[in-house]
Amino acid sequence: MAERRTRSGLVGELSAEFAGTMILILFGCGVVAQVSAGGALTDPAGGLGDHDSIAWAWGLGVTLGVYVAARLSGAHLNPAVTVALAAFKGFPWRKVAPYALAQTAGAFVAALLVRWNYSEALAKADPGHTLKTQGVFSTLPGNGNPALPVHEWGAFRDQVIGTAILLLLIMAITDLLNTPPGANLAPFVIGLVVVAIGMAWGTNAGYAINPARDFGPRLASFFTGYGGAWRDQYGNLYFWVPIIAPLVGGLLGAGLYKVFISRFLPSAEPEPPGRVPASKD
């Protein structure tokens, strides 16, 4: 076992982060492609799902991605999670950048697969590959709706709050000193958290709450015909918002959990006699 653990090392962790994030995006971007591009071609339009089906598929994508990666890497699947764990839970800072790169690479590859698989539907629904279907891959203020007066800083605020909620709840769900879910159900509960955030916090900025989830697919869309991928519907550079704001929000949420909850929890107690073999020294 020790030999196997040593052999996997950081490479195994990065492989798990790549694969887990890829699963997340395959379901997440896949469902948006089905609803927006495929649904635009049904009669009547909108026959392949709605906002709730998008929220559920993203949540299930998180759950399944965590089950794929958890044993090897802890299944961060999100640079905001990785940075917050480094700041508050002792995760090594030297691993933060490699994890973030692996997560972004997994999201990029998954988005390319979605782009390829839905190429006919995307071309028919949006021949110019415009903002009409850019939301399949990346987020926009107000989900690209110019009638909703949300701009960069409104979206920034939204992403800080949404990611803070995510990290506060992740810290609670995974804290063994609190009341974590049993029977290996933590990934399922974390997926439900994402569903809830999507249903309650999806209007102003599309609840990216994950820099890799947004930047990887945005890059993939840019390379495959979406020339306006970096800008929003107002023509402003927007790609930085779902990168920076979730990092800020993740630190805020993890910090709030530490201030309001974890510092008041009882410390881990030593095992009672008979549970741990006594030292022979």
C-alpha cells in the first residue's frame, strides 16, 4: 500500500483532479448545450429542459466528479476550493497551482468534447457562434440578457457571495468534528449544495463559482469559433470576473466557517484505551 501511494504521488492527484473536473463539465456544459442549442430547435422551442434541469445536472456532475477523484486528490475540482483549503485547512501551497492547472485542463477537454458532440445543433441554432450560445460554455452577467441591468461589478458581487456560500457549506459538510454526512454521502450532499445555489443564485451571473469551470470552457469555445468569448453582451472584457470573484468568495466563506463554527467545535479526543495499540517504547 505504501509503495502504491508513493508511486501515484502528485501525478496521481493531478490525474484525479483532471478526470473529476472533466466529468463535472461533461454533465454541466452538456446539459446547457442540450437545453439552449437543442431546445432552440424543438417545436415549440424549449422542449429539452429548463433552468431547473440545468441546475440538477450541474449538481449531479459535481457529485459524480467528486466520486471519481476523492480517493486520490480529495476532489477539489475547483481552484477556489483548493485556495481556501490551503489558507484554512493546511493543504500545501506548492500544490495549489498544479491543482488549478489540472482542473482547468479537465474543464477545457470536457468542453471540447461537448463542442464537438453538439456541433450540428450549435451551428443550426446559432450559425455565427455568438453570445446566443456562448452560455453553453461560459457565464455572462445576467446570463447574457441585456434587459437585466447586471454588469461586471454586479456579477462580481454575485460570484463572491455564491462562492462564499459554497465554501462555507463544503467546510461544514467535510468537517469531521461537526456532523458530516455518513455512508460516503458527502459528495451527494455537496452536489445538492450546487443545485441549491443554481436555483437561488443563478440569475445575476450564471453561478460559475469555480474559475476552472468558466475559464477552461471559455478557452475551448474561443478556439472553436466563438470569437467574442472574452466579452459580455455589453462589449466589456468579462472573463476575469468568474476567475477572481470565486477566489475571493471562497476565502471569505471558509473564513466565515472558521470564525463562526469551527473554532467553537470540540477538539478531536484521543481514542479510549483498547482502541489503539499501546506503544512498546
